[in-house]
Amino acid sequence: MTDQLSVEALRDAISRVLDAVVRYGADGPDLGFDYFWTIIDPRILDDPARLQPEPTVAQVSELLERLRDPSFGESDHLPSLGTELRWLAELLSALAAHLEQGRWSEVDPR
């Protein structure tokens, strides 16, 4: 049995983490890179023992451009919303890697 996914719980958790990131210095960190490795494979729900997804390169500037598009998140087609969630997740993954590697310019929270 799996836990029930709550969009509100996800929204709250994302807000809390991003608020904490902002407390460390800025709401617009310079990642210092534009390209990063990612795995884009909708088969992630398949058997992980058999799945061998291929990594690909994602581009921060391209993802930001998509997120800034006024139509982002406005689709009434679930697969399109899934793709938009993937773009957002990839961008958050790049930010997470940046923070995990200690590349943040500020050290002390405000």
C-alpha cells in the first residue's frame, strides 16, 4: 500500500524549503551553469530492476523560459501538466545539486 499523495502537502513542503533557501541569501541564485544531466523517462513507474534509462542534458535557461511562459500550468490535458511538473522538478533538481555541493554564496541565514 502506498501513502496518499496530497497536492497541498507538496505545496506546503515546497514553500517551506524555498522560504528557507531565500533566508540563506537570495531568491535568485546564480547557479553558475546552464547545462546539467537529467533522466527524462516516463517509464520510471516500470520495474526499476529492468529499466535502464538514458541520461540526457537539460538546460536551465530553457527550463526557466518554459516556466515563465504565461501558459505554463494552464493546460487542461493531464499529460501536458505531467511534462510541466517534470520541467519544474528538473529545475528544482539543478538547484538542489547546486546547494548540496556548497556552491551557495551566502553561508549564514538571515
